[in-house]
Amino acid sequence: MRKLSMDELHRLSKEDFERADKLPIIIVLDNIRSLSNVGAFFRTADAFRIGELLLCGITACPPHREIHKTALGADETVKWRYFESTEAACQALKAEGYKIFAVEQVEGSVPLQEFKFELKTAYILGNEVEGVSEEALPYCDGAIELPQEGTKHSLNVSVCAGIVMWKAFEMLNLGIK
């Protein structure tokens, strides 16, 4: 066994990434406090060619040294928009014809392994302490929950986002190369 070289990994250039097809889904960052978490969202969105990130409320925006440090340049490749509130982002998404799902432990949430990802959907991931905001929940068409069996009943938000993005990529990757 040996590690693959960068050439063998066939990584896209920034220009090729910009032209490449993306998954038609949006990840909404609902008041994410940690700049490292924000950077991790960008890096994971780049890895799975997520269509766009919406940064809301207190979520920091690029350019920022701490975001860039974790994103490793993905903050320069992934499309993003900023909204003053998650509610405003949800209103815009609904006007654009998106279905919205919270990634949250709520009544009626669907376990991730049973959830059927669809095109033109947005997924809200909430604040590290409070979760998805109460103001955003009325806009949601449903919720996804990641089943857990430990003592904490929660994951780091960027880890949770990575799992959700990978699952969406696995289910929706329609020959994107």
C-alpha cells in the first residue's frame, strides 16, 4: 500500500471546479459560532460539490483567516450567500422553490438512514449550543435526525454536516464527474 500522489487523485483546479456540475442542494448555516466549523462546512461542501452554502446571522463570512485555515481554500471555490437571519434565508429558499429540512432532533424527525434525499432541497444545521432556531422550524418541510447511542445525544455541527452532505452525495450523485 502507498499513498496516492496529487496527480493520481485527479483534483480539479479552481477553474475546473467552478465549471463543474454541483449537486442541486443548499446547506444553511444557522448562527454557527465557530470559525473552524464554518471552514469545515466549506471544505466538506467542496469535497461533495454541494451547490451552495447560506451563512446566516452570527455565522462569519469569508474572507477570514480562521475560516480559510480550516477550509484550506474551499472558501474560494464554494458558492455562498449571507443572510441577516435564517428566517430571511428560508423565505428566499421558499421563493426559489426549495424544500427545506432541518437537521435536528424534533418530533417527527426521520432517521438519516430512512431519509430519501431529493433534488432542489436545503438542509439547515444549527448553532452549536441551541441547534436549529425556533424561527426557522416553521419553514421546514421535515427534519432529519442522526441516530446516536452515546451519552451526548449530539455531534459537532460540522461533523453532522459532513455526514449529511456525504449521504446526499451518495444518493444524488447523478454521474457528476
